[in-house]
Amino acid sequence: MAKAFASQGDMTEKKITFDEIGEGLYAFTAEGDPNSGVIIGDESVMIVEAQATPRLANKVIECVRTVTDKPISHVVLTHYHAVRVLGASAYGADQIIMGDAARAMVVERGQEDWDSEFQRFPRLFEGHESIPGLTYPTTTFSDDMTVYLGNRRVDLMHLGRAHTAGDIVIHVPDQNVMFTGDIVEYHSACYCGDGHFSDWGDTLDSIAAFDVDAIAPGRGDALVGKEMVNAAIENTRDFVESTYRPVAKVAARGGSLKEAWDACRAECDPKFADYAIYEHCLPFNVARAYDEARGVDTPRIWTAQRDLEMWDALQG
């Protein structure tokens, strides 16, 4: 390769922030690294997103223990990606919840995704020796599901395809707060390598319809207040559309993947070049947009080898 993936050179430890975004609701964020959420019920705690390794999960647990000593009973995973799910064992939760589609993707491509992401993100997988294996849920659902943490109601919903085919969101009605996973990002690039560009905007519309007061996004700062929430939703929409539009034009005229890459950079660099993980996401985003524009509905499985072959093609 002419040069390594951008994320392979990012070995700087990120500053952790733990913000209360509603009563008993917290966002664990780390400067563009994967976020986690915390929902404190009457007698127990729900974690949203497990982190990549038990080592990173323990950082979330340390933050939880600064605000409550209640046991962690549930871990909810918004989708199947390794950096979100492989730390689940650290929480000792009785219930691990995913959507049906996300579980199916663990079965279909979970190991390949783990191998691929391990190559891309060496820093996030420090301490990988403690990962016991792929994370499978104890409970799944198709469209929606409600969990009661005592009297606190937590609604889990699949609102549509976006970051993956199996994304779910978590809504806490008593505070009107949502945990969106990677469907919504804040000042961080969206990873679209397993995404559905044509559906993403409709799914954002469904989130916007809740008119929530705060969101814990997949990456980036916690979004508190309707103005910040709406700005992040529209900014995410702009990122997704700005990525897909130039690539689709190239694909429509039979242009190459490298031409699509150049066209995407021309449109996106001026707006998003300073976003967290932008350089990391871009090659995977362009490759997936190019496939979708040519009629490939189901994202092709990323493997460590496919990553390298795609990157070589873009360096030509």
C-alpha cells in the first residue's frame, strides 16, 4: 500500500467525558471514539453500546460507579460492529439485547468484521486478549420492544436502515431522550461502509419526528437541547447525501472507483475534512456508495483482505 489506513496511525488516547443528558441518563463520549450510553432505573442499570473490548468497557463501568452502585442488568447493542459489541462480557449483565437483523449479521459476518476492524483500529483493540469471542444477544426483537427498569420505561425500536440494516434506537420517554447509535453523529464522520444511503434520510426523519430533548449520538459530543439535536440530525443528513451524490454520478456514467473517490473528496473535503475519523471512513464510504449506486442492495462483507484490496485500488 502507498500508505496505511488513517486509523492505524491514530494511537493517541482520547479524553473521556461523562455527561448527564437527562435525569439518570448519561453519555460516555471520547473525542470521536465510539460512545456508550447509561440508563439508570429504579434498581438496575442499562448500558447502550458495549465498547470494543472489556478493557474499554471497564472505563464505562468506572464512570457508572461515580453516579450509582446499582447492578448492570441489561446491555443493549444498536448494531453488530465489533467496536460496539465485543466488550459486552465485562458488564456481567443477564440480558444482552439486539434487533433480529443485527443478530443475523453477527452470524453472517461477525467474525469477518472483527478481523477487519482489528486491522483498522489497533488502539481500540488494546487488551483484545480478554475478548471471549463473538457477542451474541440473549434477547432479540423485530420492530420494537419495551424494557422496564422498575418504573422506568425504555423503548427499543428499529426505525429503518441507515448505518447498517439492523440499527435500533433507544428512547426513554420520561425524559424524552434518545440513544441513536451511529445513525446520528456529531462533528464526526459517519461510517457508511455497511450502510444504506438511500434509506438513511428517512430513518433520520423518523428520529426527528420524536422531537427529543437530547441525544447520545454514536460518536461525538452529547447533544443537549432541541437546537443541538436538530443541527446534528441535519448535519448527519448532509454528510450522507454529500458522500453518495458525487459517487452515484460517477457510477451512472460507468466511471471507476478511483474516479468516485476523487469526486467524493472534491465535495466532502471542504465541509468535513476536520471531522473525527473522516480520513478513516472515506474509503469505505466511497466503496459502499459505489456499490449501492450500481444496484448492490446488501453491503458486501468487509474482510481484512478486502480492506487492503480496496485501499490499493484507491491509491492508483
